[in-house]
Amino acid sequence: MVSEWFQRVGSSVPRGFSRYFILELLKKKSHTGKEIIDYAVEQSNGIWKPSPGLIYPLLGRLLDEELIEETKDGRYKLTKKGSDTAEDVDKINDIVKKQLEVLFRLGNVGRFVALDLLEKISTIGSILSSNLSNMTDDETQKYRKFLQDELKNMDERSSKKKGKEIKIE
């Protein structure tokens, strides 16, 4: 998972990746903070060594946002809200991945546009992610509805387009 990503992008870790990494890791089973750090180092072949000063404050924020909870033995696990959030992130990632695959097939222009789009999406995701704890439930629901409506519009537009079909294998 992580090692493939590092092979593509190198050692620079984009803002918000650590948060995503922790949610993904905790989907499988509970971990201590040290286990999270050790797994990151192992998966990146030593390229990414997140410090305790990064991981533990991030775990604290995830606890405050009620995305994770700490067990009696000092391990962290996803809450229902955390599982739902991780599932939503996976759905969006799948949609973006499919869109990017099409763009990559279009050649260099598509690759340039895709990378630019990915950077913008990452920035928006980071901003939303960092502001999520400050948002009210109403604001969160408005953002969710907006994103769902936009995804629905994209699906409708793509199904209405006619012409040569690009097959993704």
C-alpha cells in the first residue's frame, strides 16, 4: 500500500497523508502509536519515518473528532464515525482513481492535467480535513451533500456522453 506510493512520489509526504494513513491502518485492526510509526517505516522501506511528535498529536485530534477511540490497553481503533469517514474517503479515492486512469491514457496532456487535478483535490481534502473539527454538524452535512451532488452530476454527464468508449482494464 504505502511502499508503492513512495516509489511513485518519493519521500515527500503531502499534508493530510498521515491522517489518511492512520485511518486506513486502523480499518484492519487496532494499533498503538508506536506500532503505527513502525508500520509506516516498514511500508516505506525506511523512507518515511514519522516522529512521535507528528503521530501522537494527530491521534489526539482524531480522538477529539471521535474518529478513533483508545482502548484500555493503549491501542487505538476506529469508531463507527471513523469507519464511515474511512469508507467515504475510499469511495472518493476510487472515483478519482478511475478518472485519473482515463486522463493518463490520454497521454502527456492528460497526465499534466491529472497531476494538477490531484494536487488540487489533495489541497481541498487537506483544508476540509483540517477544518473538520471546527465545523458544525450542519456545515459537515452541507459539505457532504455538495460533494455527493457533484459526484452524481459527474456520473450523469459521463453517462450522457456518446462516442468512442475508452476501456480501462
